[in-house]
Amino acid sequence: MVFNLILITGVPGVGKTTIFRKIADDLQGMKVPIMGFYTEEVRNGLGGRVGFDLVTFDGQRGILARPSKTSALASFKRLHKLSRYSVDIESLDQIALPILSSNNIDPLLMIDEIGKMELFSTQFQDRIIKITEDLRLGRRCMIATIPITSRHSNNIIENLRKIDDCAVFEITKANRNSIYPEIMSAVRRMLGI
């Protein structure tokens, strides 16, 4: 079966972003045009996580979240909290919205992640709803990572899962080192390469 949407899911820390970035690297190596972004953990000198950044495939970088007690948060104008992190909605919107608003459907759209932090942005939600409609109508192709469960944001993630031409791959500790060829095979079929 050929899909126009591939979703990669799994529990936090299982390797969704690692697999997502390997797919992107391999596609870029094949000169497949892609646009999108991925979430990158920000670590301190001791290796401890101090937040998350969004990084686009053309090299832009912006803050997604930082611990709620850091002084950098004073500059955040629209702030939402998730666990111990505060999400910088302005930075998220500045980085993600131009990509999600693009009418150019030729590049493969790649999003890591459509998750709780990102869905704090109502504009992000609106763009994902529009993209979902485009996917339902077969107007574009997308690869995205999503949380293992979704209990928020008007069922946006569940609406993606319900698209007929959608393949969902669940990454687990048991399969994370062996599932990549299966996912890449679906990507190749989706893109006709």
C-alpha cells in the first residue's frame, strides 16, 4: 500500500527523533526536497537536559522550551507550562509557521513533533488542521512524529491517525534498532523512489 502520511510514535526517549533525523538525512542524501523541523534536546556541560530547541532543515534554530525557573523565560511573552518546562510560543510560531503555511506542496513535509508543547500554539494547531485536510485530499505527503497517546487539542493527532492513507510506526525499545528499514521502505513507496 502507498501512503501519503507516515507517523512515528512511541514513548518519550525511545528514539523517535533519532529515526526521524536518519530518514531526513537519507532523503537529503538522495536529493529529495524536504522542508520541516525537528526537536533537539539542549544539554548543559554535564549532559543534563536544559530544554528543547526547534531546528529547521535549512538551519534556523529557535527555543521551544526551557526549565520554568530559568531567567531566560523573562523574555517569553506567551508562555505555557508543561511539566518542568515553559514553552516559548512566539519562538515556536516564528520558526514553525512559515514552514507549515507554505503552499508549496512539492517538498516532503517533515515535522518532529506534533506534540503537547507544539500544540500550545493555536496557530500551529490551525496549520496542522489545514495540513490534515490536504493530506485527506491527497494533496501532499508528510512524515511526522507524534506522542504515543493524545488526550488534548481537539483530537488533532487522532484526526491525523484516521487518515486512510496513513501508516503508523510505533517505536519501542525492542524494535528501535530494527524498524528503520521497514519505515524507509514505506517512505520510498510514498515518494515513488
